[in-house]
Amino acid sequence: MTTSPPRPAPIDGETLVDWFAATARPLPWRAPGVTGWGVLVSETMLQQTPVNRVLPIWEEWMRRWPRPSDLAAASQGEVLRAWGKLGYPRRAQRLHQAAAAIAADHGDVVPADVDTLLALPGIGAYTARAVAAFAYGKRVPVVDTNVRRVVARAVHGAGDAGPPSTTRDLADVDALLPAEDAPAAALSAALMELGQVVCAVRSPACERCPIAADCAWQHAGRPAYAGPPKKVQKFAGTDRQVRGKLLDVLRDSPGPVRREQLDAVWSDAGQRDRCLDSLLVDGLVEQTDDDRFALPGEH
């Protein structure tokens, strides 16, 4: 009777952490002495936004607003203007609100505890865990799409992680973490880096992977993803694009603008009006008494 070959060890955490220590990108929010505030700002900016777009804006924000109270003292309009073209401007709005709460309720210091972080305005489960791990070295599983992909391949032998499941995904990563805080936080950072720079969605650089010898996906012959086709989010023509164009007009103007300046950016009047209304409802745009439009607090 034939027997199946033994399953490879899930992940050699020590090897992966050593690889990260030797090869990690020198990102400024990883530098010694960066505060929890610097990490919170970086994690908020990096959501659905590439690192190269975040780098100059994060550096400018940290020069301009090095503490939560500094950002809290700025107007919403200043914050949205400084956010620039990072996209999803409600992230800037939520970060502004969180800064005010941190300054008022936590002595101007970003909390280290996940539950306390979650109680802040606009701080979700991923961001709270990332700040606790990367700013304070806490043992908490941190799961993003990159980590899910690494675990799916290295541990489960699948080509892709498939649909997310918060309970399962957190349990998978938690099972990999060592018991002590600092080594666990280091492994969390290494898993994320591996998914970002080596274990890519397409054309993973397996020849450079420090844990390739133990990877279940390699042992299985690198099977392709067998699940349903993934939906690709389009951007062109969406309300998100129109909202961004309207905000660009306001950011590029020294003061309130007239309606015709906004009308000029998009030909579909119905979509344009719907997007402008949504910006007003979200508090990202304000209407003046003389029917002009401006960023909040800039009229």
C-alpha cells in the first residue's frame, strides 16, 4: 500500500523573519522611532493605494502634522487638500476624526490595545491590528490580501485564497505566530512583505522565496486557482472617478468655485449631480450662501 508523502511544515517562521530583516524595503514608517501615529497614518493611506503613491504624501503629513493634535487642529479642507490624489478621500476624513479623539481622550498618543483602537472613529479591524502589531509589537494576527495569498499557497497548497472569511483567515495566521509578542509581530510583518514583493498574484518569484522548500503550493505542483473568476473593479466612468474629478477642482482652487466650473469636468449631468450630492452628504464638500462650492471650512 502506498502512502502519501508527509505534508511539508507550514511556514519556517524563523527563516522568514531573518529574510525580512535582511531584505525588507526601507519604508519610512518602519524606521526606528516612528510613533504609533506615524504607523496609523501609513496604514490608513496604504489601504488600496500603492506604496509609491503613499510615500511622498506620508512624509509631508508627518512633517506637517507629527502628532494627532496637529492634524486635529487643521480644517477638514486642509486635510482633504493635503490628501491629494490618494483616492478614497473619506479615509482622510476618518483619520481627521480619529486624530481628534486621540488628542482629546488618549493624551495625544495612539492606543496600543486593539479594542481601544477599534473604538476610535473610522478605525477598522485590519487597521487596529496592524497598528498594534507594527507600532507596538503586539501578538495579534494581521491579515490583508497579501497575507491571505501567502497562507493559501504555503500552508494550504492553493493557488489563491478564495473568498475571505474573517474567522478562518485570522485563525490561520494566529496558528502560525509564535507565543511571544515581538517575534509574532516580526513574523506578521514578514508575511505581509513576502506577499507584496515575492508571492505576487501573477508571476510569483518563487526562486527568491525564503520558504519555497516548505511551500505546500510548490509541493502540489503550483496548481492554478480553481475557484470562480474574480470580479475586476473598473474605475473609468464610475462615480468614484467623477467624485475624484469634482474634488480635484476644489483642491486646485484657492477658494470656492462656481457650479459651472464643476459642470465642466463631466458631461453626464445626471451622474455628475448625483456625485456632487453624495460629496455634500459625506461632508467632503460644502455649499456656500452664494451657491458656490468649497472644501469643508474653506469659505
